[in-house]
Amino acid sequence: MDEDDVEIDALGDYPTLVLVSRFTKLIPRTDWFRYVGEPLEQDVLDKARTYLDVLGFPEATPAEVGDWQEAAYSLETNDWNSPFWEVEQQLMAALTVEVTDTIDPKLLEMVLAHVTSVASEYVSEGVMAAADRWGMHDEELMKAAIGEGVQACFQAALVIAAGVDEAHPFTLKYQMFETGWWPLGVMGNTFNIF
């Protein structure tokens, strides 16, 4: 019996946390940042449109970001008080309240810390490999990419812990990362994806 099996046994009273544990095992299998800068595939565009619809921004249009410099510019011009940012914060708060109604907050914190730890390792590897392919050496930009990938894992795990429908915006956002691209966020009516 390995450590992961023991962890799942310890979570047996909380079926959604068992699912979070299983989700954590998928993180190393994800092609983190593998296709950044490449033309967006139809599957990614479809996921982006579904994400925008569910998030409440159906008028926004997915837009391809061509390189790391353009991605950096997109991040610099993000308005952290934008409607997009506000919606994400409200979703996080609502999920947290919902989850802590049924799961001990300390146990939840421990499980999500494990997700974050695993994600940090594998997302970092993906970002560094992508940066190497491009000859990109901007450490701040790499940290931003890692942070956003890890946050997407945290958000997806929170959705799973809450036992919420798979069509939740955070699940859809994670699925875009899972395809190997980097969803940068909505600015005005544009959803930038690198």
C-alpha cells in the first residue's frame, strides 16, 4: 500500500476529497504550457467559448497571443478590479463557503495544500521547458505563469471538493491549461490565450 492509498483511506468519510486526491494524480500527466504560442486548435477555442458563456462573458472573443512578450503585456494590462476578476473572486468565495459547510476547514486546507505542492512542481517543470523552447529568460513572467497554473489546479480541486457540476468555470479553465495553452484572462471583450 503506497502513501497515496493511505491518504485516500484517511479521506474515506469525504467522497469529494477522495476525488480531489485522484485529481492530484492527474496533474503530473498534464502537458503544462506545451503549446504556448502555437496556433489555437478548435478544441481550445470551443472550451474557451464555453468557459466565457458559463462565466457570464458571452460577448468576449478568444484571441491568440503569439509570444511571451505579448503574454507579459497582456498580464501587465490586466485590471485586477475588472468584472472578470471580480467574478472569479466571487466564485472562489462561494465555493469556499459551500465546501466548509460539509468539510472541516483544516482538513480541506491540508488537502488543497497537497494539490498546490504537487501542482507547483509539475507546472514549474512545464513553464521552464516552454521558456527553454522559446529562449525566454524573464523570471518574473515564468513566476506569473507558474502561479496561474497552480491557481487553476487549486480552483479545480475546490470545485471537486464542493461536488459541483463539471461545467463550473474553474473546471473549464483547468481544461484549457490541460490542453497545453495558457488562458491569460479577459480584457474588455477579449479573452487572451497564449
